[in-house]
Amino acid sequence: MSATDRSVPSALSRSTVVARLRAAGCVFAEDEAELLLGAAGTPADLAAMVDSRAGGLPLEHVLGWAEFCGLRVTVGPGVFVPRRRTEFLVRRAVALTVDHVAGRPVVAVDLCCGSGAVGVALAAALGAVELHAADVEPAAVRCARGNITAMGGTVHEGDLFAALPRSLRGRVDVLAANVPYVPTDEVELLPSEARVHEPLVALDGGSDGLDILRRVAGEAARWLAPGGHVLVETGERQAEAAVEAFRAGGLVPEVSADDALYSTVVTGRRPLR
């Protein structure tokens, strides 16, 4: 045994890992312990991962991936972690697009893409897709390129629609925009995992949480194909204002909710004429 081998700590037991995580306030300590034990390659890896998680690093950043819509999506440091509630947005997008598009590849855009989880899930569900994604945060773009490129898509860096190629104007069948919608004054109320380890630009939606949503609603119609849809996630109490923003942007709005996931999605459809 080399000196390096002797320096590797002995393996932590499952019960010890659970106890460390529970003491750190991890609500699902048992489930997280199983994931960490399965992901660690060596005892030293496990010890470091448990230390990171107990120190407040999001589980997905510790593991290097997040489960989303049954898929494993790579998530890097400083990148927004995809939320389970956003799976409802994906389901709505798939249902609307299947009804709208037939006989040709779907043109899909994942705007404010973060890790690209939404775009990856859309591509997996819809099959033949011309997929584009965009984000203003460089770390997110780097992460998304690994995920989106694997699905045959392209990732662009820039501010909302300014990042997209002009050739997409009037061609997009489904535009998923997981915009930030936390009001500025409420960001400090978020769990520390989000406040400390995720980019503020992915959380802060302005004074009422709808600044970015209004920008998307105001431009989306110019990018959508006739009959195409834009979908955003928002808070339940913000839905009425979001509907008005979509209507002002020339879109036909609709609100859907999934009580189990605490998810509210506002959809805007570009009229056929």
C-alpha cells in the first residue's frame, strides 16, 4: 500500500452519511445518502461529497447531474438546477406540439435554458426536432452545450431572442421559456442552496417577478410559427398579469396548473391568421 492509499479515509457507513445529512438539515437524507453512496468512486470521493452536501451545496451540483422528466441531465457549478415542477411545462409543451405539428420535424426553442434540461426533455419526447437553446449566463451555456449538443441541438449565448439566429423568425413551433419569476424583494427568502449557488439572473424576475416574462411575451409572436406556442412557468398569483402580458403581445393565452407539482404554466398561442 502506498502512502497515497494510506491517506484515503475508510468508507463512511450508510448510517453515518444519513446522520451527517440529517444534521445538516437535508429533509430527504436517506434518499440523498443512497445517491451519494452510488456515485462515489472511492471512500475519499464519498467523504468529499458528503462534506459538500452537508455544507449546503445543492445535491445536483454534488452529483454532477439532475433527474428531469426521467432523464439524467448534467448540471455544473453555478448553474440553475432544473425543478421537478417544470416537468409540467414540458408535458404541456409536448401535448400542444403533437396536436399542432404533423409530418415534419418540430422547431423547438429552450429560452433561458440553464442546463438545457427542458430542451433535452422536449427532444426526447418529440423525436425529430430542430432544437435551439439560449441563455445569457456563460456557465449555463457551457453546461447546456454538453446536454443539448448530445440531442443534436445548438446552444446560443445572449439575451433572450437576441441570441437566436434570425432564420428562426416565424418558424418556431414550441418556445419554452423558463424565465426567472421571483420578485426581487423575495429572492432573499429562497433556500440558501438557490441564493448562494445558483446565478441571480436565473432567479430574480424584477419588482413583481414578471420583467423577463413581459419581454418574452412582447416578442414571442414574431418568432412563433402560425399556431405555435410559447410556454412560461410562473407563480399562481402572477398568472393573471402574465395572461395580460401575453394578450398584449398578440397571443391567445391559457393557464394550466398541476396541483401535485405546485406548478402554474401560462401558454400563449400565435393565431393562425
